[in-house]
Amino acid sequence: MHLTEAERKVMETVWSGGDQTAKEIAASLRETAQWSKTTSYTMITRCVEKGYLRRQDPHFVCSPKVSREDVSHWETDELLNNNFHGSADLLVASLVGQKKLSKKEVEKLYLLLQEIEDEE
């Protein structure tokens, strides 16, 4: 699963605001993305068709069928497989190599790795 930038805007609106009517989502997207009502409804319908949103009638109430966490996991797996041969250590090395980490960030990373090791 891969959300386009536009689909992500719709989903972020629903994830943040909970179940909403298409009209409420369109109003929010008018403010945050400067989308027209037509564009919003087109993208909402696309998200319903792709199975990201559930549509409930009457009033076209939308609720998420996929969680933000699920999308994050799918997209992380896609990133790993497409760019790092499925290797998480290569991804981490790339991230660390691109940015000077603060001592606090290094400590957080170390603690996370320690937790993973302790679970195994």
C-alpha cells in the first residue's frame, strides 16, 4: 500500500478528526490544503474505492479502514525493500550518516536497540 500525497492529506484529516462526513472533510481540506469541494470529494471517493476509508450512509460518513500505523509499516517495508534490500541496518546507517545526531538522539537510539535485543 502506498498513499499518494493527496490521499495522505485526506487520511490525515480523518485520522486526526475521527469519523466525519465528506462535507466536514472537504471543509477541513479547504482550510489546510486549499482544495475545492470537488477536489476533496474526488479524493475522498478515491480513498473509499482503494479501501482506505469506509463510507457509511446516510450523510456520507467516512471512517478509516486502515490506521496511520498500518500505513507507516507498509511504507517502511516498501522503503526498505526498494532502497535497502530489505535491510533495516542499512536504512539506519543511511539516516545516521546523513545527519549529525545529538547525544540525546544517540542515547534514544541506543535504548531502542537495547529494548529490541532484550526482547529476543
